[in-house]
Amino acid sequence: MIQINLLPEEMRKRKGPQLKLDLQNSKVKMIAAGGAVGVLVLLILFLSLGSSIRKGQTRRLLAREQAIAAQKSEIEAVNNEVELLKTKIGTLGQIAKQEFLWAEKLNRISDLVLPGIWFTRIRTDSENRLIIEGSVISKEEEAMASVGKFMKDIRGDDNFFKDFANIKLESVQRKNIEDRDVVDFKIVLYFE
């Protein structure tokens, strides 16, 4: 059919150059399908590349977390040891602040010792006691009387006994060696 345009040329619609594809309809569908498949393949490759990058980052982060966890357990062990040491230092500080001076106490005990008495051991124990172990040799005076007098002198010395609640003779073993009376004794002083 023939079309006739009677409008003047200025008023006519201008058509741009048209691209005419002389392709068959099935070829266009194949090209479009191939392009769509190509775009999908590129999209899948892009996503799998992103996924593998994320997996690598996750592996690195997990390795770093394990290293940090090992360091954390070491740090916790050190912190526990530090806390234990702080507790011990605090206890030592309290002992140092106390008015109880061992040198003064031991000096006072040596002043109170009677002739013929000697100490084999002086110690404290976990039950908050001062334990004095020793022996007495007496030729003129009976050895048990010397131990009793020594305990009486300790109890009577207010300067020494002020930090103790009680004194007790815990054990006595009597022996005779070459006509001498020998007594091994154990005196216990209970701290207040």
C-alpha cells in the first residue's frame, strides 16, 4: 500500500535512521537466550568469587580467634596468679602492719628462759598457735618444776603475753640420763 503524505515538509515527522535487522525471529531468540545465560554465568561467577573471598576471610578470622583464645587462657592464668599474689601480699601487709614483732617476742622469750632449759624448736601452725618445744636438765631442782616456773614467767610477763589468750603444757616426756632429770616438753601459746 502506498502512503501519501500531503503535509509540507517542515511539518512532517522526521524519522531517524532505522536499523533493520533482517534476522529471523528464532535467531533473535537464541541470541537473547545466550546473552541471558552469559549474564547468569557472570553473575554466578561473581557471587562464587565473593563467597570464596568470604570463606577465606572467615578462615583467617577463625584462626585469629583461636590464637586469641590461646592467649586469653594464658592471660587468665596469669591474672589468676596475679590475684593469688595480691592476696598473699595483702596478707603479708597485714602481718607487717600488726604490732606483733617476732624479734621482740623471741628476745623476750630468751630473757625468760631459766638455766638448764633449751629450745629444740619454736614454730607457729595453721591453728594460730605458737609452739615451743624444748628440754630441761636439772641437777638440783626437779625438771618439771623448771618447766612450770618458765610457763608461769611467760604468763606473768604482760609485755610478752599481751598477744596470747592462753598457755598450755601440751606434752611432757621424762627421762633420767646419768642421774639427771631430763624432761622434753611442748608448750603451746594460743594467739588471740
